[in-house]
Amino acid sequence: GHHVLGDIVADHHALLGAEVHLGQNVPVVVQIRLAVAAVFIGCIIINSSIRITAGTINSTIYGGGYNCGVKSTNIAISGGTIANNIYGGAYQNNAINTNITVTGGNIKGNIYGGSDNNDTTALATSKVTLDGCTIEGSIYGGSKTKGTVNNAYINLYDGNIPNSKNAVFGSGCGTGTKVVNSRIEIDGIRTVAEIYGGPNGNVGGETTNSYITVKSLRTGATSIYGGGLNAKVTKSEITTSPSKTDKYSQDEDRYLATTIYGGSKVVTEEGATQTEINTLRSNSKVGTVKITVNDGGNLNTAIGVADVLNIYGGGNNVEVGKADIVVNNYTSPKTYLEEDDVIITSKDYMNIYGGSKSGGTTGEVNITVNKGSVNTSCGGGYKS
């Protein structure tokens, strides 16, 4: 297939600021190839920029080159339809810093902060910001097939990921991908079923540390995992703290999450033996977990309520080495103001489980409730 590349290359010399703008004057863009850097051995791009405001692109978008290294890339999408994947980095070469910002439009593929297939120099920083738009695929902070990202940032401020089979992953998705530190900030995304600090281990990947900060969601039906999907993470930290911003309309509830898991999620194939299940659980283990819940539950604000219904120090059907859970100033049940200042008190209480859900061992558990009230607090896990 053809690709949209951020390096408009005329020769093999370094470019200081290659830029592509696809806007209103290009109502339909089909299979555009803006550059083929692969023919230039050793080409270096200093900065590349792609701005898309309208049109339809049936191609893959790379912030970097095809076989060409790049120092810094910037992709900004505010409108239009992207029918394929978006990569902050290159096709099969290195990038140092990448930035993807999406504020509008419709993306039918996946977004990768890293590259497609880069096994050379590690990418220092990747950043993906979702602040509007519908994404029919998944978001990855890392690379697709190969490549290391030292620091991967994902900011989820607005937008929708409506397909329940897709998710947000702080790391990559290929067996040769690695993220040292994945950092996800959640403050306002409308629809997403699952968020993982680690990789999509169904196709491989490695993460050392994952950090997730949860400020608000426009829907409560979201599960957040410090680990990965069928993948291990060395250390995970999840912190919740209600957003103080005023970007919500008066009729929108805001939530922290339905369920928080410090560990990973393990999904086994039908007919798997117990030995196979145990092996997958061990290979998807999170070493240490820290979950801190701040100022949740009873906010008594007209714009909604921040709440966490279930916390698992462990994961979902998986092992965790050690879990520390700290609750600061959480009030349950949730109480909020509806129209005409009518106070509604629901029966949604927060439950804390030190272990995992549906199976898996947690080596050590510490639960501390400094202030507030919860419904259930137990050092073990939960199995229905």
C-alpha cells in the first residue's frame, strides 16, 4: 500500500522542517505517497510535520520516513477520515521524539506513538493526545512490530473508542516492542471499554513501569488495568484524583472508573488446560502494584460524581507479586445533585479486594483507608 510520510525529501540532505498540510482544498485524498525516502541511504530528517483538517486518506500515515530516520515528528488531525493506521515514528527506522494530537475527525485504524518496525535506536519520547474524534481501532503508546520507547505518554481528554474489542495500551503490541515507562492521563474521554498501562500481549510486548492517572471519564463503564492484556509489567501505579476542570456540561456525569485492577488481564482460549492457564498467568504477572484513590465518591457537585466501584490489587485471572492500596477521603455511597437540586443517593458502594478477580495469586497485600467509607474491604480476591 501507499503511505503518507512526513518527510518531503528531494535529496539525501537533512531537512529542518518538512511539512505536509491536507485540508479543505483536498476534499478527497486517495493513496497519496508524498515521499519515498527509502532510496536515500542515510537520510536524516530534523523535524517533520503533518496537519490534516479535512478529506479522506486511505493510506498509512507515518510522522517519519519509510527507511529514513527523523529527530522530531508532529502529526495534528482536526478533521477528515483516516482509513488506516497512524504512526508517530517511521516505517522501519528510528525517531527520537514523536507527537500525535487528534482533536477531530474519524480514524478507522490504530494509533501508534512509536514506529512500525524499528529495531535500531530507542525512541526517547512518544506522545499521543486524544481530545476529540472517534477511533475505530486501538491506541498504543509504543510501536507495532519492533522498537523500544523510553517514555510513552497518552492523554485521553475527549473522544470515543466505541468498539468494545478495542482499547488503549500504554505500550506496544509486537513481540519485539518495549516501553520502559508508560504514562496515561485520563480526563474526559467519553467512551472506552478498557485501558491498559502495559502492552497487548496477545501479540507480544514488554513494559517495565506503567503509571496511570485517572481524573474523570464521561462514562463509568471502563475497566482500567495497571498491567497488560496477557502481558507482564514489572511495576504499575494507578492514582485517581477528581478533575477540577470546568469542561463538562451541566447534564454530564463524570466518573473515575467502574473497576480498577492493579495487575493484568488474562484471557484464555476455550479448551485451555489448567497447566496452560497457569503458565499464561505467570507470564502476565505484575511484580508490584500501588493504587491510590483520592477524594472520590461524594463530590456533591452539579456536574456529576467521581466514583470507583471496585478495586482489585491483583488483576483479572492473573498473578501479582505485591499490592498496596491506599484510600484517601473516599465517601460511599455516591451522592450527587440532579436538576432542581434534588439530592440522589445511589446504592453503589466501593469494594476493595487485595487480590485478583476470578483466580490468580497475590503474594502480599496492604490496604489502608485513611479517611472515608467503603462497603467491602478484604485482603483476598473475588470469584463469583
